[in-house]
Amino acid sequence: MDCARTIKRLGAKQVKVIYRRAEEQMPAEEKEIQDAKKEGIEFLFKNNIVKIIGKNKVEKVELIKTELVKKENEERLVPVNIENSNYQIDADYIIMALGSKVESYVKDLGLKTNKWGNIEVNEEYQTSNPKIYAGGDLAGTKSTVAWASYSGREAAKNIIKNLK
Ligand SMILES: Cc1cc2nc3c(=O)[nH]c(=O)nc-3n(C[C@H](O)[C@H](O)[C@H](O)COP(=O)(O)OP(=O)(O)OC[C@H]3O[C@@H](n4cnc5c(N)ncnc54)[C@H](O)[C@@H]3O)c2cc1C
């Protein structure tokens, strides 16, 4: 949401936010969505990206419409692509704002992890290997910038303390 609004203020003529689910499911504050709309940002709800098209630069994006279905063991409605509903829109710049997961190699470090694959840390941000500390998304479920900065700083303090 911040990227869309910032790029519009920086002078982009047309900004479109493509979102797989519906407006009600969007993980953004309602006020942010309404303010963004007032600023001229268009929302393509229930649309998924199929591919980015272009020779030496982005020229178009191929989208597909989605429908939301209730699936077992899923709390949120799941977007499912509607077959043959593909279409293309012009685009010259794309900002990816996607969720991310812990890299698979992290499990090869042999550290204790929780059921989501995050590294477990104690109150000093120390992992199951006392020589390794962790913070941020890798070591928690809070997933905010504030938590990442805080835990990184606290881990660093504890490393210094324990070295001394
Ligand atoms: C779309 C989106 C919107 C978000 N909006 C907000 C928001 O509004 N407010 C908020 O507080 N949080 C938001 N977050 C969450 C926030 O971005 C994260 O919680 C935060 O960035 C976590 O910081 P981090 O340092 O733990 O990890 P990251 O920011 O992911 O940093 C990890 C870094 O490690 C690098 N890396 C990975 N593997 C290797 C390797 N093998 N070698 C070297 N480097 C490597 C990566 O390239 C990356 O730069 C959002 C996240 C997403 C995806």
C-alpha cells in the first residue's frame, strides 16, 4: 500500500494494485485503502498475475480472474484462478509486494525450529546452538519492521554481554 501511494506521489500517471483476494480480505487498514482510492490508485481485486510480458522491459502483465473458495483447514478464503479468464494490461513498472518464507537452507543449519520453520530463540535471542543468535522474521511470528529492528538490536546486545 505504501509503495502504491508513494509511487503515485512521485509522479506515476496510473497506479494499479493487483490483489488475488477481495477488498474485505486485504491485509491493509480500511482507511489506507480508501485514501489510496481518493489519490487515484486503482484496485484490481480478485485478480492474479500469470506472467509479465516484454522484450527488454516490462510492457504488459497478463492477469487472470479469481474466485474465492472455502477450503478445509484454511482460515482465509482461498483464491482460485478462473480458467480462461486471462487478459492483459499495459504496464511499464512493477513492484512486487509478496509474502516471503524462511529460506530452505536454514533448516540445514541444524537449529531448533518451530512448526512454521522459524528458528527458536530464547529470551536472549540465542538459538539452540549457543554460538548462533537470530532475530527478525527468521526468529519470530511477529513479522514487523519494529520487531525485526528490536530483536536484532537485543540480539547484538546479548552477544556483546555473553562475549564479555
Ligand atoms: C508485502 C509486505 C508488506 C509489509 N508491510 C509491512 C508494514 O507495513 N509494516 C511492517 O512493520 N512490516 C511490514 N512487512 C514485514 C516486514 O517487511 C518484515 O517483518 C521485515 O522486513 C523483517 O525484517 P528482517 O530483517 O527479519 O528480514 P528481511 O527484511 O526479509 O531481510 C532479510 C535479508 O536477508 C537477505 N538474505 C536472504 N538470504 C540471504 C543469504 N543467503 N545471504 C545473504 N543475504 C540473504 C535478503 O535478501 C534480505 O535483504 C511487510 C512485508 C511484506 C512482504
